[in-house]
Amino acid sequence: MPHVILRHRDIQDIHKLDVYTANGGYDALKKVLREMTPEQVIDEVKKASIRGRGGAGFPAGLKWSFIPKGAGDKYIVINADESETGTFKDREILEFNPHQVIEGALIAAYAVGATAVYCYWRGEFLDAGYAAEQAIKDAYAANLLGKNILGSGFSCDYHNHFGAGAYICGEETALLSSLQGDLGQPWSKPPFPAQAGLYGKPTVVNNVETLANVPPVIAKGADWYTAMGTDQSKGVKVVCMSGHVKRPGNYEVEMGKVTYRELIYGENYCQGMLNDKGFKAFLPSGGSGPVVGPEALDAPVSFEGLNPYGSMMGSASIIVMDETTDMVWAAEKMTHFFKHESCGKCTPCREGTFWLEKLLVKINSGRGTADDVEKLGSVATQIQGKCLCALGEFAVSPALSTLKHFKQEYTAKVR
């Protein structure tokens, strides 16, 4: 099946405007400007059941519908702060198929009445950013961005902004705080960004991959899109495969039609474990999603596929671990990441991640006791449900999920 998102793998040089337009590019934008009202655009995206591809899976059309109607400044913000461990899909999309993201963002802007799009990049993505800058310049030159786009009366500008490499800025309110020049820290909701987001104005924040799904939906119709996937997970998903596999990389799959076993061992995907070692476990959503073992290999890649196993697909950043992996060591490394990236605004996350790492270092070095193992679980559960944003919730996954599945490795290390 031809790629829906990773179209650059089928069409050479699609990052160039003339190649993109020769292959149907910006036809969806022309369609909405000439034939559809903003309400019809939102209804079509709702009908297609496009869910957020950044991890949370919130319906995009529903999010757009929350923006107040009427005059006034409104914004579209593209979340390209791809900081989740094991995630590298958005960079590839923006570098090699940037116009599809720009077009999706413009359609979203038309639908909600926004006059500006801001793309918030992870600070280290300079090479991809330079490539996208050229696409933006070309779009302006072709009157696909700027004033009175294609003579429609609709105007919209597009700006790139590079962050400073903070994981927390992947959280939408922290991203908005950073974008407007404040500390990159989340705020408590309400207010939600749809009511008071960037500069206090109504704002939609969507992931790169989410917006890349919009142009083909508008061009081909929601029915075409919903024919792919499952009842709860429509369309396609780009999954990031890394870790102990022979062929890591990004793979586009139809939701619910491919299992994690197929991704790891399939000839069209990773082609097996590195050095033919035995499989031990995988992280389905980077460090954020609870680790799962062999029992989850036959789960389908979808939003609901891992529910029976107590984990989640999230952004589909799949990190595979072989039989030699020390799971206590892995938990320590992941916890160190979350402790380092905590913004420090709320006490449970700031203090809790410190204590989680301290206990894991003690246990992993052979200085821990059975009481320390129990304390590790206790500290993690005291963090849950008490944090300002999801980072604190994610930070407990390494400890709790490895304790659940590999507790024997903890007991083997204690005195």
C-alpha cells in the first residue's frame, strides 16, 4: 500500500514544492478554500476520527471544535518538540515531507479561524529545520502562505521556533509558555489552550503526524480514511523501532493490522532480534509507557491494543530489549532521564523522581535491601495522580512496570 504519511519513500524529492503539487499537494487546501466552510472541515476531520499522534490520542476534530467562534486572534501550534525517548518520526516527516505538514496546519487554521501557525521544534533538529525553512519560503512565494492565500481572502503566516531541548516542552502548556518567552513549565488547567493558550488567545496544539493526516483525509474523504484501522484507531500510524533489533527505523502501518511481534520479526520490518538474541521485553511508548514482556507481543499496534497488558501505544516509540538486558539498570537509566527533565514546578515530581533514582542507584549497585525495593514501589505510587502534568505520571512507569514483570531481578540484587 502506498504510504499516507511517509510519502517521500514512494515519491522522490516530494519535499520540493513542484514535486509535491504535481502529486496532489495543496489540492486539499484548495478544496477547503473554494468548496468548504470551516464547520464542514471540522466535521470531516471528526468523521475521519483522526486521533492525536503525539501520544495522548485525543480526537483532533473535537479539539478544533473547542475554539470559540467569531473574530479575534487564534493560533495553530505544531508540536515538533520530539523529545520522548525512542521517538524520531516527526523529524523524518518534517525533513522529507514538510509540505504535507504545512498544508495540514493551514487547513486547521482555516477551520478554526487562526491567522498564524507556529511550529515549535526540538532545539537539536536544526538540519530538519533548515530543510523545512526552504519549504516555507517556497510556499510563501507561491501564495500558499501569507496574505489572501490563492485569492481566497484567507490569510495565514507560518513561523518556526526552536526550543532549547527540554523534554517538558512536549507538554502543550509548557510548550506554549516557552513559545511566548516564559519558563518552559506547565500550567494547571483550566484555562485550557482552546480558551486561553498562546499569548492568552485560543490555540490548537497538534502533533506533526496528526496534522500530516489531514490533507489526505480532506482530499480523499473521511470514508476512505476510516476504511483503514479499527473502530477505535482509524488510519495509519508511523512507529519508531529501536533497541536490540536488526533493522531499526520508522515504519508506517495500518492501525490494528500489525502486531508487535510482526514489527520485530517481520521481513518487511525489523527482521528479528540483533545478533539473534532472545527477546525479553519492549517499551511501547519510550520511557513513558510501562514495559511489557512476551505476553504482549501479539497485541495489535493501536490505541487500545495494549490495554489488556496495562500499557499504551502512546507515540509508538518502541524500544526492544533482548535477553541480556538488566531491567533494574534499565529502570535506573529511564528514571534518571525523567529526574533530569523534571521542570521542578510541582513537589511530587521534583522530589519523587529524586528519590526514585536514589533508590534505584542503591539497588542496582548491590547496596539495597528488600525494604528499599518495597520503598521504591511506595514512592512511585505516592507520585501517581498528584502531579501538575503527565511527566510525573510517566516517571513512575520504569519502576512500577519493571517491579511488576521482573521483580526477581530486584530481589537478586539486594542484600
